Amino acid sequence: MAGKAQFRFSFGPWNIHEGADVFGPTVRNTVELAQKLKMYKKMGFDGVQFHDDDAVPNVDVPHDQMIKQAQEMKKMISGEGLTAEFVAPRLWEHPLTVDGGFTANDAKARQYANDRCKKTIDIANVLGTKNIVLWPAREGIYVNESKDHVLASKRFVEAVNAMLEYDPDIRILGEMKPNEPMDHAYLPTTGHFLALCYKTVDPDRCGILIESAHAILAGLDPAIEMGYALYHKKLWSVHLNDQNGLKFDEDRIFGAVNLKRAFDQVLVLYDNDFGAKGEFVGLDVKALRTQEDSVATHHLSHSREIFLLLLEVVKGLDRSQLEEYRKNRNYEDLELFIIKAIMGKV
């Protein structure tokens, strides 16, 4: 057992939102970014997750203007005592990327994606982070024959290589998801992106961000996925949340659906010293549409609180008893032992 790391937490500005979804309009008032940033420390968070156009109003402006806006954002977060955890290029909302960016059939779309990633890197350097997160939202297919799948894999590697070669200090974190918005995503799981890492020009600078719900949507267990990435020494961030099964991405609060599954994620992170090298525990959760403005940040503070409560259970777990159950292959009693520990009955 390790567990020497001190956990620190992050979330993105999009996690405080108006509550609109594809089936309904907004239900809450807009909270300005400056006001959101003032909420972080009050809720116990130290890191800010950014998309490129969270950090600046618009990336499609003259470069000097974009850099000046990034510098203003750096002053804002520093003034609140916050750190930028990462910056991610938002490639999935631009008209050029309706068929993907890296894997698009249109060369102009691929060039746009490549250029935008370079802008993201420039923004990240201003904000003081070397972490670039890739969520390949539209890198996939609706119609199987619409793309050459071998060529798409090649193009994805080329895109990552272009980013690594543009800046020798950045790290690329793949945040994989099996579907939504695409029917079938290229690189749908942690293992897929890990394999891609070893095909790049610098595998040491390619790693993983695992989101709980994304693993669940793939029919996988988040803790097992985290353990696999930890074995490769490539788990560089997590987005903890929960999910009501194989549906659209609901981003429920951490542990809300399956507390034992949440416990297992805390266990594997704690036992493998996740956070010892400065990694954040990221939360990517949505407030329910039912929530009024005054309580529309509770999903964030509750998720952090649940993590810390489960952490105390993990720390207090009788490890000799755990090993005895494992040694004797007594998994029925082991399961009861864990459930009783979570319930505070041991």
C-alpha cells in the first residue's frame, strides 16, 4: 500500500451551466466566468480545466490578440490562487469539423484541426500548463464505409505527432469515449489510445485521462481501466463522475449510482500514489435540470465530499484482512467485507 499523495481537485467552467440539453432549453441563469473562478477555492478546488475557447473568447482571431487574451486569463486565475490543469482544443463544434478533424476526408478540415491544436498549445503555454487533452468527439463514423479506417488511424497518429513536434515540452492526454456524438468512435477506449501512444514520435509524452462515465459507456470498469493505465505509468488525469448505464453521457455526481464502483476508483488511485506527481483529481459532473441557481454547484462540492469520505474508508481498510480473503480465494466474504466497510459497519 502506498497512499502518500495529497489529492487536489479540478473542474471545468462548463460544469457550472444553464442546464440546457438536446431535449430542453436553459433552466438557470448564466454565471460569468469571473464569478465561476471565484467559486473554486470556496468549494475546495485548486485547478481549472480549460477548453481553448474557455481560456480565450475566440481562437479564430489574430494570433497576437489571442495571446493577449490568454495572458488576461492567466492573471484572472492567478489572482484567485488557481492553476490551469490542462487546455483541450474544442474541435467538435466548428462547421469544418462535422466529419471530424484529424480523420476527416476533407484536407481543409484536417488542416483546421491541426492549426487549432497548435493554437491550443500556445494558449496552454501562456496559462502555465503542459497538458493538452484530446477528446476526439467526432473522430469516428456514422456510416462504416464513409472512411478508410486504416488511413484514419494513420492520420490520428500524424495529428498527435504534429502536436508533439510543435512543442517539445507538452504532454498529450487522450480522453477516450466509445460513442456520442459519433455512433462509433475511433480509439474508443483507454487501451486503444495507449496503443496509439507507442506509435508516436515520443511515447513518453503521450498518456491518458480516464473519465468514469466513458469507461462505463464502453461496458468497462473505471477502476480496472485506471489500473491498466497506472501500470503503464500513463494515468495523468481522471474525470470522476457516475453513469446510469449504457445510455447517453449523464455525468452524474461521483458515486451517485454505484458507490462500490466509486470506492474501487478511490482505492486504485490511493494505493498507487496517484497525485504524487501533481496530478489532479478532476470532476466532470452536471447539475440536474431540477436544480435552482442557488444550489447549482452542489454537484461539484458533493462529488468532492464523496471522494474524501470514500478516501477515509480506503485508508481505514484492514489490509491484513483484505489479503487474507485474497489468499484464501474467499471472494464472497471479501465482497461483504468491502460493502460493510463502505457502510461503516466494520
